[in-house]
Amino acid sequence: MKKNILTGLRPTGNLHLGHYFGACQNYLKMQDDYNFYLEIADVQALTDNFNNPEKVRKNVVEITMDLLAIGLDPKKVHFFIQSRIPEIAELTVFYSNLVTVARLQRNPTVKNEIAQKKELFGNQGESITYGFLGYPVSQAADITVFNGELIPVGDDQLPLLEQCREIVRKFNSIYGKTLNEPEQVLSTTTRVKGLDGNEKMGKSLGNAIYLIDDVETVSKKIMNAVTDTSKIKKDDPANPDVCMVYYYHKLVNSKNIDTVCQECKKGHRGCVQCKRELIEAMTNFLKPIQENRKYYEEHPEIVHNILNEGTNAAKKTAEEQMKKVKQAMKIDY
Ligand code: SF4
């Protein structure tokens, strides 16, 4: 029996290289070995975008097309829409009695996100909703309603998984052993830095290359990427380790990386030429993904069918799990 693995993505925009190298590459490896549930987390996206539902709806299809384009196979992966599984919302309510407000406020991932909101939006960042504060509870419901045994997470997400385990332990101690404690599969990939050198790549930071970016967009972004600012003239030696162009060469042009490094250090390469080479390598990297995507753009009915079939399979699993939960809680009237 294959183990259940669950992961989710918020449909708030297209996938960028940060998603690809930081998570999706792992999904590609895992799809053969696990019973893979991939949640398009529209309800969770609404915690930040409750006043912009059109954006979330549009991106459910957009992000699904991105995921199919990179090579995830709908025969191996159940793509499902979170809001179409009401059992998740039901379980979230049951779990909300098992976690204190103080514990949620102490959750390091939640604390970080609140701090980021304050940085981006000033005082508005203090208007944290009940829904936002409670999203780790909703995530615990996401995981356990599918009996998620393995969860691929980056180290920044570990506190959310620990919160889920705590809820599971509390549930089992009160209502009897019903739920499995999920384990993490730590991502072997790393977080991708932005073109500006920021530790995180993101839409709000304006430092991302998207999988759908055309040549012109990629060129503009790479031409503005941060390099070694101490290099003034073309033949000045420089330090590639502080240069974001070199950083991206490592991701998409690894076969030439030694040449780029040595020539940069010796002052045998100019930054403009170096950026042009990166543009070419990046375009070659994105091309097959964009060609795959084009097929789904021309056949939206296929994308909708994939989401329908995945959601039906996920709902069946969630219904079975909820029967057990309600029996344990003595609300199986
Ligand atoms: Fe960066 Fe290339 Fe310029 Fe070196 S030559 S600083 S690696 S852009």
C-alpha cells in the first residue's frame, strides 16, 4: 500500500522559480511513490484575499495549469479544490476547540507572517483576522481529513506541522485513537532567493521569475538583477558569490557554471554578456514548460475534468475519515 502524502498551494498567482525549485521538483519525484493529494487551497487563499474572490477563482485554474505543465501527472496526483470538500471546514470547527488562541499566536510561522504583513502594509498589518490566525487549524484539518501520513514541508513550515501533531494528540487523548500523526518529508530543495538578493522570492516583493514569463519579460528582469556592485568595468575581477546572475546560472545553466565562475573571478567576462547567457539558459529552461502549458490553455475543459476527478476522489476519502471522526466524537447521529 502506498502511503498518503498531502500538500497544498494557495491559488494567489502563477508559479515562479521559487515554487519550482523550492517545492515542485520534489513533487515530481514523489508522484510515483505515494498516493498523492494536491490541494488547491482556495479557502486558505481567501484568508488573505477575502475581498478579492475573483483573483482566487481565476488562479485555481492558472495554478493547476502550471502544475500540469511542469509534469505532474493527473493519473498519479489527485488535484482537488479545497472549498469543494466541506468536510475540511467541518473538521476545522471541531479542532478549534482543541487549540488555544495563545498557542496560535506563539506559532513561529504565524508570527513571521504577521511581522511580514506589518512590514508590507504598516498598521494595516495589525488587523489580523480570526480566519488568518486560525489557518494552522484549517491546515491540520486538511492533512488529517485525508489521513495524510507524509507531508512535504520546508523548514519554515515545520511549526505548522507540529501544531497539527499537537491537535492530533489532543484529539486522540480525548476521543480515543482515531487519527494518525503525520510525519514530515523535509524538502531536499532550498528556498530560492529573489533577483534582488532578498532571501525570499515573491510576487509582493517584485523579484520573481514566473514559469509563464515570456522572453521579453525574462530579459528585463535579468537585466535588472543584482550583481557584484564592486565590478565597474567589464574586465574588473568580481565575486560571483554575491551576484544573483551567478546564483541563477547555478539553477538553470549548471553545465557551464565553472566557466562562469572562473571568468567572473578573473575579470574575463562582462556582466552584460553574462546576463545575456543567463537569459538564453532561462528561456531554454522555461520553453518546454510553456509548450506543455499551451496545450492546457487551449483545452481548458481538460483542466476542469482533472480538477473534478481529483476532487471526487479526495471527497470520497474525506467522507470516510469524517465517519470515523464523528463516531469517536459521538456525533454520528
Ligand atoms: Fe555576476 Fe556575471 Fe557580472 Fe560576475 S560577470 S558579477 S557572475 S553578472
